[in-house]
Amino acid sequence: MLHIVNKSPLERPALDACLRIAEPGAILLIEDAVYAAARGGKAAARLAEATKRHKVYVLLPDAEARAVADRLIEGVTTVDYGGFVDLVAEHENCQSWL
């Protein structure tokens, strides 16, 4: 399953809920959720731990727009819009965390 999170971890508990109950799979951070993948951020340690159970992706255009693309934690893979589409096509199910 592909889990798509779009809210900042400082704004909503969507990422924490996802990390707490999601089965191992893939997590894609888009929009303000990309802040969670920034080194030194409040959610960085939790997300780094999650990379042991999940493949974690960040939408690169969103990370660039929020000036965190050059500070992503280890274990996070960036994807462009085409990669986003590929992830959706590769996974039978997608869950959006609002």
C-alpha cells in the first residue's frame, strides 16, 4: 500500500497516525508533509525510524518549494511528478492521510 501524507506534522497528526498504524509499505510525503523529512525537524527522528519499515519518498518539487530539498534525512528518496504517478501505479491501494 502507498500511504500519501500531505499535512505538516506541526499542523496535523496525520503523519504520526500513519506511522503508528500503517503496515510496512511505502510512504509519500507531499505538500507541507515534506517538512517532516528535513534534518533537524521535529518529526525527523520518527521518520528516520520509519525508514526501517517503510520505503519513504518525498515529492521533490514540494521539497524545493519549501527549501528543504537539500536537508532531507538519510533513507528518504525524492521523486518528481512522474515518479509520483509511477508509485500510484505500482501499488494496488493508496491511502491518503488527511
